[in-house]
Amino acid sequence: MTSGPALERAGDLAAILTKLEPGDILFIDEIHRLARAVEEVLYPAMEDFELDIVLGKGPAARSIRLELPHFTLVGATTRTGLITGPLRDRLA
């Protein structure tokens, strides 16, 4: 269990996702408060059970893709109107 405000950087979510076991449930309270960069990491994890990680910066940067175990995402909010359109579409 975590909350939207606790996930300040994409790496915060990546650390949680890489520790999931098959069949785990990831609960994010106040999901409407996720930072945009964190949401971007969540999308491929939700759709394809994959995590893209960028190593390095600038021209030398490279990306690696990690496969994630299948998990269930549960998001809670009292402010549904504040959930971004792309995230709402994926939760539907």
C-alpha cells in the first residue's frame, strides 16, 4: 500500500513495482495526486506489465525494459474529477 503523494518520483514507483510478486495487489490511495512523471511509469506497467528504465543521461543514455509479474492495481480517491484522462481511461 502506498499513496499518490508518497510517490514523488518515477523511481519511487519503480522500486515498488520491481518488488511485486505474481498476483500481488498494489493499492494506491489518493491516486489522483500522482505526479505526471509517476503516471507515465505506471501506464506500461498497467497495460503490458513492463517497466522501462532509462540509464544515464544525455546522448549516452540507454533504456532497458523489465518484465513485471502480473499484478492488480487498486486506486482510491475521493476526488475522481482530478484523475487525469489518460489514467482514468486505463482504470476503466
